[in-house]
Amino acid sequence: ASRSPSGGPLLTPSQSLDGAAGRRSGYITIGYRGSYTIGREAQADAKFRRVARITVCGKTALAKEVFGETLNESRDPDRPPERYTARYYLKFNFLEQAFDRLSEAGFRMAACSSTGTCAFAPEQGGPADDKIWTSYTEYVFCRD
């Protein structure tokens, strides 16, 4: 049988995760805001800023199971395990790390969405050649 990076067996989406493993099905949404600057005529030297905060939305019990001590609960302390919250965030800033943890816990990506807007244009007093864009991206993960 195939193994995940953590050493556990890889499961297909059709396999039940509620059985012997004791895992509950559910959804976790990961979101982040980003920004980037594009110079004259969209030159290839776009400057990206690091991800400032990765937010977590889902049932408290699932979020704690997947992210453990790296889950910052300070914005919604003492939330009951079966209640949903959109107020948690992660103590690290690497999306790949979040995706790895979700994958190891048996989650798969179900959907993603991203938006982008120009936040500061030259006609608003910004730099003459640069435009600063902001984006918001969400990834929805599920475990059957």
C-alpha cells in the first residue's frame, strides 16, 4: 500500500474516514491576503510580499486535530469543539506547511477562489510607474 509523507496510508476520497481511524468528516477553509507591485507594463520583476497571516475557518475540533499547537485561538478562545469559527489563524506563514498538514490528516482540496484589486494607482498619488495590487485567496479542503 502507498504511504503519505508522514508514513500513514494514503486514502482515496471514497474510503470512509470515520471508521477505525476515528476521524470525522468536515471542511476546513484556509485563507490569506497578499499584495504585489507590478512595474511598468507588467514587467517580469513583480515584487511579492510575504503572506502576513493564514486564517482558518471550520469546526474547532477539526482545526485543532490538523494544526494542533500551531493554531492560534486567541481571537476565539474556549470555542466548543463542534462549533464553527472563522477567527483562528496559524502561527506560521507558509501555505505549503498548512497544505502538508491537511493532506497528512486525510483532507483533499475541494475548491479555491481568489480576487485581486488595484489598491494604489498613480492617479491617486502613488508611484508614477508602479501599481500595488492586493489579493485574497481561499482554499477549501474536505475530508469525507
